[in-house]
Amino acid sequence: MDITKAQRAQILTEALPYIRKYSGKIVVIKYGGNAMINPELKEHVMGDIVLLSLVGVKVVLVHGGGPEITDLLNKIGKKSEFSDGLRVTDRETAEIVLMVLAGKVNKSLVNLLQVKGGKAMGISGMDGRLIEAKIKDERLGYVGEITSVNAEPIFDLLEKGYIPVVSTVGCDKSGNIYNINADTAAARIAGALKAKSMISLTDVTGILKDKDDPLSLIKAVTLEDAEKLFAEGIISGGMIPKVECCMEAVKCGVERVFITDGRIPHAILVEMLTDEGTGTMFTA
């Protein structure tokens, strides 16, 4: 046996206990960032999700699509405005968010999963009142603060063997459409599903003790550890909302939550099915 075959056999052997641990359990994957834009990385992510589904993991894919929304707004001559990292969303922009996320992005992901051999079904946060929301801040317009999550549509799809692909738009009882932050939506959905794990694919390695040193990765933190890292200023800037969403998921009952670098090929499999992992793991 050559070294390549031996290595492959070793990888499969190492993965077996993890497959056993996750088989039959729900795992929520928040998908965004460069892994969503780069075609090659997108192929890896969809392939990983199908593989997990085929070995018995109940995968739920929650996605955003900020760059695609900005691209369409540019094409119609509408300027994108942001406040504290959130897109200012008037009524027209909310309609475009719905069109892009629930239409173009969602269906393209469903199609790719099926091309890879998976069984997928796309839904939005509006379907079955999966995500109900209210205005988060009047200055932001129709940016939603989640008021409730109805996980029943997702459970129904999982029971029938589908990979649910969820676009992060919400609604209220009056029928208003809301743009929902994908990290926040993934955390709340994972909590409502009592998921075994949530993986947030991002454009960062994880939490670094020294932001300029990629080797200073903090591999595991508890909620208490995270509070200390906030106080020390180690978690700052764009990492703040990402970490807050991970903490929210853990508080809602998710056993393990990962911030993982989606720029690494097969990051999901490395995180879930190996001893090493690639990012930062959050636990209670």
C-alpha cells in the first residue's frame, strides 16, 4: 500500500468515532464569507454537507448573501448603506433581499447540493413563520430582531431526509419582510432545534490571542472564558458579533459551537471528523 492509500485509510479510521457521535444528530452550518463567493470552496462545502448527510448527520444549512445583495443594488443604482455592520434596509431593499436570498442564492445552493448527490429543500424564514421578527432599530429600517423561531418546518424536512437550506429573511404578523443577520439566525435556529453542534464558516481563523499572529489561535473557550476575553479586549471589532452569536447558541442549548475558517478546503469535515479541528470551539 502506498503512503497516499495508507493516509486515506488512517483518515477514515480517525473519522469513525466522530461519525458515530454525530450520526442521527442535528448540525447547523452557517454559511457565508469567502467560502460562499469562491466557486472552488463552494464545491468543497456542498460536497462536505452531502457527505455528512449520507453518513447520517442531519445537516441544516443557514445562509446569508450580502455580496449578492450589494451587487443587485448596484445594478439598479441603489447605494448600500451600513451601520454597525448591518445593512440599512428600506422597504425596497427588503424586497430585493427577499428576491436575492430566497430566490437566487437559496435555489443555487439547493441545486448544487443535489448535483453533489444530496436531497435538499430550500425554505426562507418566512415559510411556515420559521423566523418572526420586529424592527431592531428604527434607523436601520427593516432589519429584524428575531422574536420567535418555529422549528417545525425544519423538523418536517429532516424527518423526510432532506437537507434544509434556510435563507435568512423573516416576517411579522402584518406581513412585513425583514432582513435578518445570518449569524444571529443560525444561532437561534440551532437553539430551537437543540442541535448537537453549530459551525459558523467565516473569513477568520477563530479567536486569536494576538490578532497579528495566526499561531495564537485559542482552540476552546467556555462562556466564562469568552467573557474574560471580551473584558481583556482580545475579542474586538468584527469578531464581537460572531462570538456573541456563538455564545447565544450555547446558552440556547447547543452542545458545541465552532467558528471555523471557511477559506480552508473541507473545513467542515476537518472540524467535525478529526482530532485537530481548525477553529475555536465554544462550550458551556
